[in-house]
Amino acid sequence: MFDLSKWMGMPLDASGHGAPIDAMMGWVHWLMLALFIFWAPFFLYTLWRFRAKRQRVANYHGVKSKWSSYVEGAVVVAEAILLVGFAFPIWAEIKNDFPDEEESTIINVVAEQFAWNVVYPGADGAFGRTTLAKPLAIDPDDPRGEDDIIVQDELHLLKGKPVIIELTSRDVIHSFGLPNMRVKQDVIPGLAIPVWFVPEMSTKEFHAAMTKILPVSADQGRRRQYPPYRWIAMQDYAAADGTVLAEAGARLSTRILDRLFEAGITEVVAAPDMEISCAQLCGGGHYSMRGTVIVHETQEEFDAALARWDF
């Protein structure tokens, strides 16, 4: 009843701490709705009651009733309950109660114009120095980084395992956003800012929950039909002559959508990926600073995915 996340257009929650955040936002909106229902008619009434034609002389004595004070006091109490009962505990848990590092996935994320560099430590659990090269690279003179893995614009996680991410930037202020994990944190040059969360939904489960039938048309404004996710095909699509146009798991780019339309395919079964976004205007290429969150169901899947990047 009190969860308004679907009505507010919130993305699907896939994290352990998302439910209390969504509940708090729901309570805030219910309070604002109650105030709106009361204040809007009262405002219209005052415009009518004190119109110039009815009463031209101002009343300098004011209202003697204390009802306005009671209403204002009730609003203050409600806001205090939201702060003390909801906001403060959630903030304290997210910002202070970090999980044990030995039981967590430790990741460094280095932001730069316009990419997310995701660094995983190797078997030694230590991070090596990185170079100033672009893209980011491990300093070959630091033995601690010999087994480190750098993945660009892909955040690989393990379902149910806490994640601790240390954020930093190489150039300007960015904002690390994981909408489905209810995480957003400014990334500031010169500072290492930690965040943590627990992914509670794998990518397969997310795709199953978000699969939709999307129209394909010749209208170049088709992008408006697609929310700001990276949509992927959930099945293979081929032309009449057998030419494969899109395999299951392929990103539905504009080029692929044009091919599907030319082949007479007007609908595709697709699902979005969980996204890494930059919520801070960071330059001319800000629009391209996007990545994908991939949550694996088993440790074996997680290790195999990172092995693809281990050169």
C-alpha cells in the first residue's frame, strides 16, 4: 500500500537495502499528497474569501484561532518521524555499517571522461598502482598489480555477496549511479569514497522480470519508445533467407533495429540490462558514460567472466 516505487517510475529494485529506501520515499510522497489535498483547496478558498471586491481593507489583527499552529505542529512531527525513524537509520546503515571485507567483493572504480574503469584485485587481494595512460592500465613496476584485472564499463558482481566499491576520479566530478541497486555517489578527484550494497537479484532473474515485447518501426524517433536502458534481444532473430540479424543477448542498437525492420520484423522480445550511469554533467561526452551491471548466480560464473579480461 505504501510502496509507490512503481507509480513513481522507479527502476526495479535489485539490492538488499532498496526496500527501506523505497518505503521511505513512499511515506514522503504520502505526506506531500496529504498536504497538497489540504493546502490546495485552502489556497483557493483564501483567494476567493479575501478577493479585493469583498474586502479592500487589510486586517492587521490576524487570525486568532490556533488551528494553523496545530496543523503546522503536526507537519513538523510527521517530518521528524520520517527523519528519525526512517532516513537516519537507513543513512547510518549504508554509510557506517560496512560488511567484513573478507566476506565481500572488493572493487576499485576509477571514473574518467568518459568511462568507468572497474579494477578487481587478483588472488593476493591487493591493488597495484595504475598509470596515467588512457585507458587505465596497471603499472608494470608494481608487483602487487600483476594479477589485477581491469574491466571497462562492466561491473561484475555475485548475487547475495556484499560489494564494497572505492570510488575515485581521474579528472572531473562524476556521479556513480546504480539505479537498480539504489546507489548514487558523487566521485570527486583526489578522494577515495567507499560505498557498499548487496545485489539480491541476478541478471537472469532481472531479465526474466523485465522482459517485454517492444515495437520496431521505421520512425527514427523510436528511441522514445525505449526507457534509458540498454535493451538486449531475448531470442534469436533471422531474415527469411536464414541470415542471423540478432542473436539472443545482442544489444539492440539502432543499426540492428533497422535491419529487423527491413526484414519485416515489427516486434522483438527484449529486456534491459542493469545500468551504470553518470548522474553528473561531466563534459561533452557525458551521454556516453554508461556501463552495465552483471550479477552472476554462482562463483564459477563470476570467475569465468573475469577470466575473459585477464590478459
